[in-house]
Amino acid sequence: GTEYGGGNVLDVRYQGNCGPAGNWAQSILNQAISRNSNFLADAVAFQVAGPNTEMLLWETAIGVLNCVVSGASGSFGPYTSGGIKVDYLTPLETKFWAELAVSGTKMTRSQVNELAKEIVPRYEDHLFRPPIGQPLQECYYLPEMRPKEDWRALYSSVKEELSTMGVPFEEQ
């Protein structure tokens, strides 16, 4: 039979894994499972920032790309706002998660490591006091289920910067 599950790492100091120690430990865990078993292992990037924040997008980028290039068989997420706030998850960061997962299949661990060296310092000092962001009701037009302009613009800006840094997003 096929077994599916996984192991995830949390930095207990801030309950996430997108900082330096959490990213490193998550990558080692995924690589070990991938190299030494036939186990299909999922992995999760546990972000601590909330929707409509730049930090959430950067955490997502490094966390998801790290999981993919380290051998995770699958993933579920996002884990916006540490997964503890009601209504602090939007379809836009879910879309971004999926786009990054596809892009990561075309990248190497070395490439993602270089990105992490540049990106993690942008938010590292905020891991213990992350920006709360906005609930779904404040950053989405609910009747149409589309992001408000500021959230869409922030997403587009970060995605464009990641693209210039070498993340091979598919054309849409």
C-alpha cells in the first residue's frame, strides 16, 4: 500500500517555519524522507504574517519553494496568520502558493537557497511580531470573490520581483 503523511517543523519561539532555522530544518526533514524512503511526505510552510501584507508573500515564496525543492511529495496550505485567526485566509495567497509550487518544480535547492539568503532578511526581524494584515472581508470584494486593488497590487509587485529574481512562473 501507499503511505502518505509527513513531518513538519515549527520554530516554537514564534510558531512558524519560514525563518532561517525553520527553513533549514524543514528542508533537512524533507530531503531525508525523500532520499531514504518511499514515503509520500507532505510539507507545510507555516507563515505567521496575515493577508494583505508583503511579509506573508515573502514567507510563502521561501517556505513553499523550500518544500518543493527539498523533495516534499505534496503540500497543503497556506497557513496564513499562523493558522489561528478566523477569516485571515484569502484565495489570493492560496493561488500564490499553487503558482510557487509549480514554479519550484523547475528550480534547484541551490537556486532557492540563494533566494532565501536575499529574501528572509526582509522579514526575519518581524517573525516574533508579524503584521496582522486584514481579514478576508477587508481585503476582498466578497460578492465577486476578487481581491481589492491594494491586495492585488501587492501580490503582483512581489510576484514580479520574484520573477526578476529567477522564479520561473508560468504564463497566465
